[in-house]
Amino acid sequence: METKELELQRNRLRIYAMKLFGLQLSPAASMFGEIAQVLGHINQQQLKAALKLQETFRGNGRSVPRVGEILLEQGLLDEAQLGTVLEEQTRISSTIDDTEETRLENLASRARRLKEKDLELHG
């Protein structure tokens, strides 16, 4: 497996684990930036600058552009790279949602089994 694919897999697992244990997930903008970094489209300094620019917009009460829009506007991403990052972000989100749904179904099933067992034991 390629290094970039391994890094993406590691990020997917990290995000899944955070969601599974109810920990705070990175904002979507930051997740977009993390994915763009892993894919080698931008570096950490460029991401920090884009996030800082977002905060400037937010502080001025102006409409806040998305990280991808900022990076595109600055010429740090092209349309194809933006699309690739968005596809990966969607894939990660849907994987998390599917996994979360499966986990909740498993918990509900386990609760039903425990209730049935309790009824058997206690009448």
C-alpha cells in the first residue's frame, strides 16, 4: 500500500475512533485540510494560513469561505484536486455514518437479547 493511502487509512481510523467514543471531531474545514495534506496537495503551513484567514473573515462578521475555496482562490489547489479531496471527505463521512449506524443496530440488538435473558431468569 502507498504511503498516502496508509495515511488516509490512518486518518479514517482516527476519525472513526473519535466518533465511536464520542470525542470531538475536527471541524469539517480542518478535516478537508487534513485530507488535502495527506494527498500532498498542500502543506501544514498552507493549511494553517487558510484556517487563519477563515478566522479573520469570522471575526469581521463576513461570510466565511470554506477552506477548499480559500485554497482554490490562492491557487494552492486546482479544480481536480478540490474534487479529489471532496470525494475523499465524503467517503470518510459516509463510512463513519455507516459504521455508526451498524454500531447502534448492534447495541439495540444486544439490549433486546439482554432483556429477553432477564425475562427468562426473572419471569
